[in-house]
Amino acid sequence: MAGWVYRENRVPYYQREFQKHDGLRTWEKARGKFMIPAYKALLFTSFGASMYMMFRMLLGHKTWYGKKA
């Protein structure tokens, strides 16, 4: 328990980090620059795949490629 009581106060450090005017959004400072683009790539890929198969099923094809019914 003593480790928590006599621990360094990190609030001023994080205030400087998050209130710094460096052109980054708050979520970019907190989560890093690579998490959101990876999420967007997965999101748009899955959305694109869903749209692709939706239009294929409208045309009567129930597979990813070919003309099997």
C-alpha cells in the first residue's frame, strides 16, 4: 500500500501532454496514431465485402465469385 501513497504525482505531466498544442486530436494522443487507421481499414473492408455480397445476391449469385446458384 505504501507504493500508492508515496508515488510520484503524474497529473502535471499528463496535463502538459494532453493540453499541448501540437495539432493532434485527444484520441490520437491517448491511443496512438496507428490504432484508428487499423480500425478504419477493418471497418471499410468489412463494409465493402458486405456491399459486394449484397449486390451479388441481388443478381442471384450465392458465392463470392463464379456463377454458381
